[in-house]
Amino acid sequence: MSSLPRRVKSEAKPLISEDDELSPFLNSSSESEEEEEEWEPKSKIAKKPRLPKKNEPKPKKVAVPKPTVSRKRVKKIAIKEELDVSLPIAPPEDSRDGVHLSKLKEEDVGATLKTLNKKSEVPKTQLNSFPGKNLNSLESDEKPSTSVPVVAKQVKHEQPEEDFTFDEPPSKKMKSATCPEGKPVKHAGGNRIKEEFEMNWDIVQALSERTSAEPWVCANLIRLFQEENTIPFIARYRKELINNLEADALREIQQTLEELRTVAKKTHVVMQKLKKEGKLSGGLSTALLNCRTLEELDHVSAPYKTGSKGTKAQRAKQLGLEPAALSLLQNPMELNLFSYIKPNIKGLSTIQEVEAGVQHILADMFAKDKDTLDFIRKLCQQRYISIQSALAKASSKNINEKDIDKFQLYHEFSCSIKNIQHHQILAINRGENLKILTVKVNIPDGVKNEFRWWCVNERWRPKHFVKPELMRILQNSVEDAYKRLIYPLLCREFRSKLTSDAEKESVMMFGRNLRQLLLTSPVRGRTLMGVDPGYKHGCKLAIISPTSQILHTDVVYLHSGQGFREAEKIKRHLLQYNCSTIVIGNGTACRETEAYFADLIMKKYFAPLDVVYCIVSEAGASIYSVSPEASKEMPDLDPNLRSAVSIARRVQDPLAELVKIEPKHIGVGMYQHDVSQTLLKATLDSVVEECVSFVGVDINICSEILLRHIAGLNANRAKNIIEWREKNGPFINREQLKEVKGLGPKSFQQCAGFIRFNQEYIKTFCSNKKNGLESHALLHKANAQVTKEKQGKKKSKLTPGVVQQPNPLDQTCIHPESYSVAMRFLSLFGGNPNDIGKPDMQQKVNAVIQKEGLEGVAKRLNTTVHTLQLIVDGLTQPEGFDIRTDFDKPDFKRSIVCLEDLSIGTVLTGKVENATPFGVFVDIGVGKAGLIPVRNITEAKLSKVKKRRSLGLGPGERVEVKVLNIDIPRLRITLDLIRVL
């Protein structure tokens, strides 16, 4: 490759002419139809090269030192000699040396429907505003460009410092070509992404506009998702490719990407259907390919749906009035509508019917014109558009009065669509679905008046003098287009956009609350008694050991006159198992059960034990207790007692217990039943996967359910890991994961960094079972090899006779692809891997970093700063480090406060139960959660120590609050946040 010229050409499709739509990457901000000046980088091009004539054959190989420039009437772009190397692009397998750009044919310009969108333009100054920008958008959509791989290889040879490779190759070849194991390379390339369904807009640019992420980040993420990388893996081990975005932002981009792809896929389905029916014209095809939302697509395709009676415009076209409508705009001097009158045909019998038909055709033309719709949308953005709701007239007859009172705030409600809150939109939608409220979007008349003037005098102004009667038809057409077609479309778009944004915020809020709950700090080393309260069927008790083993279960009847006798039984159990912590579920009879235990604690009934209690959410516990997972885990236990075990384990290890429950049943969301259940499930599952992965699991002791939620694993792979562990004994190192059936290179890459190993346990096991392990490994190896040879599979990865050795790096968050870098880093200061997490290691690492700086050490090791920071964290974090230690523990209490005891101004300590966009609900121990309105939560009151993803509180956080208002009849308590504890 070193013999390649610095500039080479590759095959490319003809550029798009001025009459076609250009990519926003190539256009300037000007919408003028005049030919633009050629943009060329300074000192790169001395003069414009002469282009071959149309009919000249394409030369096979011509090495030209100058970049190719398009023919006249083609917007011109010069190709830079040195391209930015910031985006990962996988080089195609068929790339060869000496591939060249083919010459452009003017007759081919605009021949394809896969044109780029001309309207969404970007100023010229933005051409170099972000990394990775180049001219790939000029290349063919049908053939993969071969110019990028050549440049990528060239950069690899000429600028090795930009290629973050490590000394040692990966142990196994990965499926991913762009980011192979251990080599997160930044290749040269542009933001153009080849999609399965091509549209007139660029998916990278559209994704960037919707999510406010840089285009190069969006291009990287599209490629990473295409390579089946998980969000936890990307967020932790590919930070340099995503500009250090957090998991929430990655999830939002992924969801938006799926929405855009859904639009593209549905568009092509509609086009194929219309093509079979013979209804697809060039103009309709362009209009469909311009659609960016499902609402736009429905608007354009609705008139052509099978079974439709057809629009007024279609019926008028069938009568032959389309030439008259076009003539009114192009050549009104020669238009004679009386010549279209046919007395015996309905729709053409009178001049009024002819005028109405022409008006319908023009209105349909106006309503589907992209420029016209863009103008009215821009106009609406500059004006006050409001959404209004009112009490439905017939609601009082069929709806319960209590349900009507729930929507009292929205009986006479009006708010700007720019300022309305997400929870208000969801409340209005629910009221509308229940037929309690009527909702409408109010667009002021000034918008309509300005739109009419613009259409008649600018966009659709006839080219010649128009008679007054024809001008009246044009004006009526604009009025009809706005009232009958455009205004309803705008209302649907506004409502759909508001609802979509509100649903996304609701789902994201649910995700944030769920993350906060899952990452609640575990209570280690305590024997706990879980209590599932109840009246008639009694309170279920379960005592569990510090290792989550079930020690005892029982049922006591505290609220049926047997409280004193049952107290003796409870005391006996607590003393027998030395249990001083009681966990009470917040379900039925929770308040009475709490008062019962608080009274006994205040009387020191359980002495000498200093007993405390806490309240936890039991949401989903009943559903879990009758699930197949619970039956498999506790087969001999009554389902009613299983819920008490689950309640106790939620305090001991919240993450390990809550992952057993379907996330939507945990109950920390807002309007979760009104949003898209598909989106909700995907988001919550992703949050669970993120939490489990970031916390990490000990592969030798974790449950199968917990393993399922590790990035890269699923139910089958988790089951295979458990079976391997039961058959072969504990895993010694991460490399052994490759021996598990169904766990291929990609799965290993995704999950390896989140798997942990207890080094003390592994070392003890290896020392005690060295001989036995060796013989067992040899026997297992021989059997596996014989089996694979019979099945014609490849040989086993382990060498016969070699005993697996523990790797100290396996207890850290360092990914195996970075082990070679970590070892080179340790060699800089003579570090020993066995000292990971010890104070001596921390001192040595800090000394090296302070001396040379992160960037200096990263450059010396030929790696990225993000990778080095991850290695530093892994080496310095103490053994058994848990990210959940930074989160709050349950609030343990010894006494109870009643609602009647509260007064305005009382200062209390409470725990956040749920967070919503309008405020935060706090459990202050009175049986009813108080609300801190969002206006009372300011940045000054939040803790400066804890890193926050947003300006808000999450479930589990302990706060100090002051009572502002008490509404006892409605059981409403309004609080003010004093500080976060």
C-alpha cells in the first residue's frame, strides 16, 4: 500500500444537478437558483482540471494529482487531499489498489430517484464544523465507495499516531471490522451511511437535528449499533467515538434512529404498493421520499390508498380539469374555462362546477408542496400557537363524577405549545380518551392571512396577467387548501409531536427512577426479617441470612386481637437468629403493621436487641411470588411466603432482587399505562441491562436471572454459563467464557468487561484443587475435542494439559481488549498486578499521572485518554468496589409520626418515593407521601457531591423537607425542599 499515490479516484455516481435536490452537506444557506461559486481548499488546487466530454469513454486507470470537479451546472466541491480521521468506517472487502473516480456524465444527472434533499441546507461555513466531514455524500448509493478504504489504509501508514492499535493482536478475530477487539480505530470517512431504505434526506443529518448530537457522533453510533454493540459496552468502552455521551443520551439516539428507519421502511412499502397499482408518478415518488415523519407520509399517501373513494382533486383530475389548473398558473391568458363545460357530465355541467374542480386540484397541489408546507410550519414557529381543552358537553351523563373531578384543572385550560409541560399533555390525552375533555389546537388568523398573501403573491403567483375571475379562483384555492387540508395537517402534527415528546419524557423519567431504585446501596452483613403485611390472611414473615439464605418463615396475625401473643413469637424468632432489622412492605395494612412494630420498639420489647425497621416498596412482589422463576428458586415455599422473602432481599441486594420483576410492575413511573408499551419495555430493559452491567456480577455466585441482564447475554447464554459452571466448577478467568456454548466472539466482547472474579476465592480454589482441577480439565478437554472432531467443528481453544490461571485484571472494569495496554502501563512504574486496589498501587499510579499527565501517558502507550482513564480506575479502585456505595441506603426508623401530628412549618426527614416532571413524592413516615413541587427544587438545594444526570431527585434519596400545606380531607401534603442529605 505504500506505493499508492496520495490521491486516488474511485467510482462515483453522477453528481446532482441544480434542478435536483442536494444534500444539506453540499449546499450553502442561499436558496438562490444562480450557479454557486466553486469551493476549493486553499493551496490544494491551483486551477480547475478540464473534464472529459460527455461521450468520451471512461479511462480505466488515470492517476490525477488534482481532485475531480463536476461539470457545469453542477454544484462543485473539491476533494481535500488529507481527510479527517474521526469516524470509524469499515473498509469493504473488495477494495483494491489503484481504484479511481469515474468521470461524470451529464445525461445521467438526476436520472435516479435517490436524490438528496435540497431544502434542508447548511451554510458553507459548516462544511468543516465537525470532524469526519468529507464528500462521501457525492458517491454512489448503489456501489460501495472504494476511495475511503484506500485513504484509511493510507492514513494508517502515514499517520500511525492516529491509529490506536495495541502491540498484541486479539486472541480471536472479531466480527466487527471497524472496532476489532482491542483496536478502537478512528478511520477516515464521512457521515454518509448506507441504509437499507434510501430517502431524499440523509439519516445522519436528520438524526443530528432531532437529537442535537454532533453528526460525527451520530454516524459513529449508527455504525456501532449496526455491529450489534450494546449501550453499556458503548458507554464504557467506546467513549472516544461518542464524545463521552451517557447511556440515556445513547438510548434516545437509538430510539430516534429506529423511528427514522421505520419511516423509511414504511415509505418504501407504500411506494412498492403504489407502483404495483400503477399510481406511482415521479412527483409522488419525490414527495414520498421527502417525508420525515409518519404523519407526513400518511398525509401524502392517504389519497392513493386502496378502497378510498378518492379525493376531490382526484375526481376533478379524472374529469380532465388538471390542464386547466396548470394553465391558470403557467399561461392564464389562454385559459378558457367555458370550453370545459359538458352539460351531460356531472362535475362539468356548469361553470361553477368547473371552477370548483380547478379549485380542488390547485388546493391539493398547494397542500402537498414542500415549499408551501415549510413556509407555514416556519410561520407557526414564530407565532403563538396554543392547545386548549374544555369539559365535554356529554361527559357528565356517562362518566363518573369522581373521574370528572380528576381533570378539574383542564376543564378550561389553554397553554402555548412551546410552554406546555409533558405531564399536562398526557393528562389532556387521557381525559380526551375517556371522553371527559375536548381538545383543539388554536392557530391565530394572522398566520392564515400571511400565508394566503404569500401563496398568491409569491409562491403560486401566475406568470402572466390574470383575469379577476381567475384570480378569485386562485384565492379560493389557497383558502380551501388551508382550511380543508393544511390546518388539519398542522393540528395533527402538533398533537403528534407533543404526545410523542411527552411519552418519551415519561418513559425516560421512568427509566431514571428505575435506575435510581436499582442502584440503591445494598445493606450487607445483616440478618433481615421481611414482613408482607395483611389483615385477614395475616402478616407473612421471612428471616434471611446475610447471604440471602432463607432461615425461617411464618405467618402472624397482628390485627385480629392476637397482637400480644404474636409479639412473643416474633421476639423469639428475632433472638434465635440475632436479627435486629425488620423490613415492612408498603402494601395493605402497612400503616397498622408499622405502628405495631414502632410501639414494641419504643417499649424496648425486643431488648437486648436494638431493633430498627424500614419501609420498602412491595410493587411486583405478588406477581413475582407466583412466577415460574420464583417456583424454580423456592419450590417448597408457599407463594404467600415468597413475597416476604422478596421484600427482605430488596433491602439486602436491591439490584439482584428487582431484576426478577418485570420493570413496568415496579411502579416508579408516570402515566406508564398511557404510553407506547413497546417503547416502555425496550427502555426499561435497557436500563436494567445498564445497571446490572455497570455494577458487574461475580460469575461464580450470581444467579441465572441476573446473568440474563448482562450486556451481550440472554436467557440461553446465561443458562449455558450456569450449566458450564455446574459441570466444570468455577470459572478461573474471563478467557474461559469462550468455552461456553453459544457465547461467540461478539458476545464475549460485549459481556467480558462486566464479569467479575473474586480473586481470593479463585486462588484458594486453585491451590486446594490444583491436581484435581488439572486432571478434570484434561479429561474434559479430551472429551470435548473428541466430540468436536466427530461433529466436524474446530478444535478447542484451550491447549491440552494447561491449567487455567487466575488473572488479577479480571476483578476490574478493564476490558480484555485493553489488557496489553494495562500491562504496559504497569511496566512504566514496575507495578505488580497482584497489588491492584492496594494503597501502594494507588500511590504509584497517581505519581505517574501527575508527572506526565493523562494525555502524555496515553500518547506514550499509543492508546486513548478514555481507555487509559478506565485502566487507572480499574487499578486504583479497592477490591470489591461497588458503584452503589455512592447511592442512598433505606431509611431505618424506630418511631412513627401520624398525619395529625404535622403542622405547617414542621421540618422532617424523608425518602424520595417517585419523581415526575411536575414534582417529587417524598415518604415522610405519615402513611401518605408529600409532594415537593418542581419549582421548589433548585440547584442550590441539591447535593454538590453526587453527580447528577439532571436537575432532579430520584427514588431512594434522603431529603430534609418543610411542610408548607396540609389538606387532610384530600390527604395532600405540600413540602418544600431544604436540602439533600
